[in-house]
Amino acid sequence: MSDDYANRTAYADPEQPSTVVEQESANSAKQSRKQGGWQGSDKRRKKIVLICIGMLIAIAAAYFIRNAFLYEGTDDAQVDGHIMSLSARINGQVEKVNVIEGQLVRAGDVLAVIDSKDYKVTTDQAVANLAEAEATAASSHYNVPITSASAHSSLDSAQTAVANAEAGLRAAEQNYESAKTALVQVQAKAAKSDADLERGTQLVAKEDISRIQYDRAVATATANRAAVASAEASLRASQQSVQQAQGKLLQARNDLRSAQTAPQEVSLTRAKAEAADAHVLQRKAQLEQAQFNFSYMIIRSPVPGIVGKKSVEIGQNVSVGQELVTVVPLDDIWVTANFKETQLAQMRPGQSVEIKVDAYGRRWKGHITNLGGGTGLIFGLLPPENATGNYVKVVQRVPVRIDFDRTQGQDFNAEGLLKPGLSVEPEVRVR
């Protein structure tokens, strides 16, 4: 045993403990050194984690502070748009309905059709009435130059007839005067011949003259009496001729007065032609109205959009003004954001906006168009009356219109995702 102990002692490591107690002490020291190293590495890892967490918090705080300083946002906002209620413009029975609620439609798509038979008949009748009015107007215009020429010709003829009648009257009066003179002459001759005959009668009784001379005196007296009778007849005839000439002159003057209405006759004919033209215009208006009514039988979508409500069915009788289909335009929408009045200090029209739509989780770009003319409460049914004394200060909200940015040549809402009423969260870049 001593040899073994000596050998172990002789061949033992000089750095190793020489006894068991020393060896155990060394083992304990090594284990203590290992535990101290592990504890040191844990502390370093904790420090690194804490530093990283602090950096993340600092970055998040800086990002939050930056966004709070650069942006203004609100969750009190929604998509707005126009609601187009398409109504019937004519009375009739619905023949076709081509859409359902929620259907996307393009501008010009046929939504419904009203029976057109009655309006086709009315249009054809209006066409016929217009053709008749145009023919009447053409005939009236043809009558204007004819009436003008005829009236002026009648006027010239009447004037000529008056001149001729006046000349005839003057000639008849001259003949009458000549007849009166001739009567006086023959009466003088007859008186002389009668006196000669009376003397001849006395002389023949005394046989102072011959019977032949007496017979000549008788013949001369007889002839002169006949001449007086003839002259009296001529005078009466001349007087009748004067009366006839006066009658002709009176008739000619009456005809002249009638012919002098030629301008009025021409004006009347022209007025009839103008009235016919006005009738043509009236018929044209009736035809246009009939054509309009005929075109109103087709109800078309005025804009691209989506059918919001359909209140018409096939076979339904509709009247003027009755609502048939509601179309919501998809390209004419905007956002109405109700910002607090304390958020408006740096807001201006034209500032860029990022719009988050709650329904899809997507973001659209936009810009501020204008700030409202007053707070929403002012335009309410019962606006506040702060002068009553019962006043509580409340932060008011102002509606701000935000329009979507439209990329050139691209429809930003082609899929119809954006609809009026959707909730959105806009963020306005104010700095």
C-alpha cells in the first residue's frame, strides 16, 4: 500500500492537488468559475434586449410624433356621391327591364323600355300634319305674287276705265251742248218758217203770191217743225248719253276704289302665307315633341355606375315623373371628412390625402378640394342658440371635401369598389 501510494505520489501531476480534499476544492473552484461565466453572459444578453426594446420604442415614438406633427386624420368620414333617380318622362306600359339591383352599367346602357306603339302612331300623324302644313304654306306663298300681279293689273285697268269714263262724259256733255245749239237753230228756223207761212196764208188769200210760193212756205215750215222735233230728240238722246256717261264714270270710280285696295289684298295674302309658315313651325314642334316622346320610351343610364334600386317591373303602367331606377355614378364620388375645428389650422385646398377604406383595407390617393362653409351643427335642423345662456363649449366638426386623384387615362373606380356611404379614414399631409 505504501508502494502504491508512493507510486501515485511519484507519478502525480505536480499541478494537481496532492490530496483528495485539495482535489475536491479544485473541482468546486472550477464549477464556481463556470457558473460566474454563465451569469455574466445572461446579463449581457439582457442588456442587449433592453437596448433593442428601447430603440424600438424610441423609433415608434419618433414615428408617432412625426406622423402627429405632419398628418391630420379622422375616422368620422365616409364616401359620398350622387344618387341619380331616373324617372319616366312619358306614360305607358313597361315592355322590358334589363337590369337588376347591384348591376354595373355603362353610360348609354338600356335600363328599361316602355311600349312605343301609341307614340309611333302619334309620330306618324305628326309627320303627315307637317307635310300638309308645308303644302299649304307653299301654296300660300305662290298666291302672293299672283295676287300682287292681279291686284296691280286691276288697279291699272280701273284707272284707265275712270279716264275713259271721264272722257266719255266730256264727249257726251259736248254732244248735249251741240244738240242744244242745234235745237235753238232749228227752232229759230221753224219760227221764221211759221211766220212766213202765216204771212203767206194771208197773201195767198189776197192772191198777192202764187200758190207755188205758198206751198213752198208750207213745206219749209213743215220741214223746220220736223227738224225741231229731230233736234229735240237728239237733245234728249244727248242728255241720256250724258247720264250714261256719268253712270259709267261713277262705276269706274267705284271700281277704282276697289282696285286701290290692292296693297291690302297683297298684304292679306302675304299674312296668310306667314300664318301658314307659323302653322308649319307649330307642326314641326308637334313632330319634335312626338319624336321626343318616342325616344323617351327607352330609359338609358346617363353615366357609368351601379344600379342602386329598381322599382319597376315588366307590364307595370308608369306615369310621368314616376321613379323607375336609381343609378349611383362610380366616377363622380368623393370623401366627406368631418375634422375637428382644432385640426384645421394647417389644412389648405390641394393638400394630398391618403384614404384608407375600412371595407377593403386598401388605400387610395386624394387631395383636399375645399373646406366646408360651416360646421355640421350650423346646417342642422335645430342650429345652436348660444345667446340663450345655456352654453356648453363643444369642439365642432367641419366637413372637408376630399376628391380622389384620377390618373390620366385610368378609371380609379373601374371595379366599383368605392360606393357612397362606406367608412374611410383619411390622413391629410398638412406639413
